[in-house]
Amino acid sequence: MQATLPKAFTDAQAAYLEIFTATGKAILDSASQLTPLSIETVRGTLNDAATLATTLPGAKTPQDVVTLNSNFADALRDTATAYSRSVYEIAAETQSTLTSLVEAHVAKVQETVQEAISQATAGAPSGATTVTDFFKQFAAAGASSYEQATKALRQAAETAVSRSVPTPAAPRKAKQSV
């Protein structure tokens, strides 16, 4: 039993290192998607603003100024909507990846705990069955509590997402002067 204890610690350290590395990779992958998206969005917005700035002085009537500004505002709204949708998709993908990593890690930890309890109770004297049964029930209750909490959190997250998904804005009609 003493030979398995150091191995259990080594295995636990390896598992934590593995999840730490995978989590870091998922976060960096997300950042590597967000950075070019943000740069391109800013670049496009600056180009649109520069176009407006060069076109605006050539407007002949106040209606032309209003039309140019309205078109710029519409393009800006569309850009912001597309950007927020892309960010949401990247965030949702990252969240899904991190959730999978954590669930796999927790399952592995639960399995390790069950194995440790089985190994510890295997050599227990015959009168210790009450104590060993307690440890097994304690571990099962912990796993059940985790599953229930995970289910509740997943439902809460799905509800929050369904209420916060951006919907396309209705196109605004330009005001007609009378």
C-alpha cells in the first residue's frame, strides 16, 4: 500500500499539470481568435470613418449630410452586431472546451478516489465494514452532489445564454423630411 501512495501523488500531479496545460491552451486559442477579429473590426471602422470624413465635405445639401451620417451609423451598427456575434461564438466555444476539460478531470478524480477507498478498505479488518461502507457512501454522495450541481449550473447557463443571445436589430427607415 505504501508503494501506491507515492504513485497516487505522482499521478495526481500529472493530472493537474495536464488540465492546467489544456486550460491554458484553450484560453490562448480563444485569445488568438479574438485578437485578429478585434484588429480587423477596428481597421474596418476606421476605414469607414475615413471614407465618411472625405465624403462629407462634398455633400451638397443637408439631406446629403444626413444620408451620409445615417449610412455610416447603419454600417457601424452592423459591424458592432457582427463583432458581438463573433465574440459570443468564440466565448461559447471556449466555455464548451473548458467545461469538457473540467468534467473529464472531475471524473478522473472521482475514479481515483474510488480506487483509493477500495485499496484502503481491502486490507481492513473484518469488523471495520461499517467504516468502509461509510467512506464508500461518502464518496458516492459527493459524486452525486457534484452531478446535481453541475446539472443545475448547466441549466442556469443555458437559460442565461438563451436570454442574452443578440438578435438582429430591425432595419431603421430613414426619416423623410416633409
